[in-house]
Amino acid sequence: MKIHREGTGTILISLFIVLLINIPLFFYSPFLLWFEWVIMFATLVCLGIIIRFFRFPSREMTHDDDAILSGADGTVVAIEEVDEDRFLFEKRIQVSVFMSLHNVHINWFPVSGKVIKDDYYSGRYLIARNPKSSFLNEHTTVIIQPEGREPILVRQIAGFVARRIVCFATEGLDAKQSTQLGFIKFGSRVDILLPLNTEVLVKINDKVRGGITRIARFKD
């Protein structure tokens, strides 16, 4: 298992803070008291959690031009018909995946195609499970145009804890299914807006894996 490059700075800062807290305990306390052991243990656990959060596991990715894959690891929290009135101006089926702090937070391209739109919106930080977070929270919108298919919209949404969205997609990019789209730090949500004529393959509360789980299938 590797560590994602987006975690390098955060991990180094966290390590510095842990050392800053714990080194004086050894130099200024000849005998460590119980609460000092607790402090040391707690800081090391926090460091371990942060390192684990930025893990980049090795996995066998799915490649299926007839399917739309999940853009993130997590739990399906919404499957609903919505009006997409900012970019596509039509009804879509929205499938939302909530990422907890325990999930891998890399985001993946659900389909291959040309990136025809990338947009950033600076918004609020509601809890990512809140349905209003899709359009009120800070988010990025990426639209991919698969060859011979209708476009697929992917939205990375910041949550209550997540305060940094990283998006690697740029307009004109030839995106490849199951390659990295971006990263969201510390809990968040990814929405995928599907054409109405797609067959949804997941249910509410299903556990999905980014770049692996088929969430829908194109209907010719």
C-alpha cells in the first residue's frame, strides 16, 4: 500500500506536531506520568489515522465501456431524479456516494471520454449526507463526454470536515475510466448524474468501491 501524494504535506505537518508535543515529555519529565503516556498514545493514534486516510491501495480496476463505475469508495446515500439546471439543463438520475473518514478518498473517472467541462463553486460546508450539500456546499463539477453516449456529470462535494477538494480533470482532457479524477480530504461525497435511460445497478446503503463497482449501465 502506498501513500497518496496529496497526503505528503499533511502527514509531515502532523508528524512535526506529534514530535513537538512528545519530545518535551522525555526531556522535562524524568518519570513519565500516566497522563503523559495517554497524551503520547493519543497523538500517535491520530498520526496513524491521518496516514491511513491518505492510503493508496493497490487494486484491480474495472474497465467496461458499457458501464458507469462508482467515482468513490463509500455508501450509496441517494438515488433520485433531479433537475440539472446549471450545465445540462435536463432531468438526470443522481447517484450519491458518501465517503466516511474510514474510506479511501481518491476519486475516479466513472467512464472514458473527453472532459468538456470543469467548474469550481465556492460554497458552504454542510454535512455531506445533507441533500442540499449537492448545490450549496463547495464543489467541483466535471462533465465527461463518452464516445457515442450522453455526457456523464461528476460532482465532488466538500463536507462538514472536508475543506479541500483536489480535481485533476481539465477541459479537453481525454479521461480514461478508472483513472484518478481527484481527491477530497477528510470526509465528503461524490454525485454522479446519469442519463434517464441508464439502468441503475445499486441500491441505497450499498457499499461501493471507486473504479470497481458498476453503479449503472448504458442502454443503447
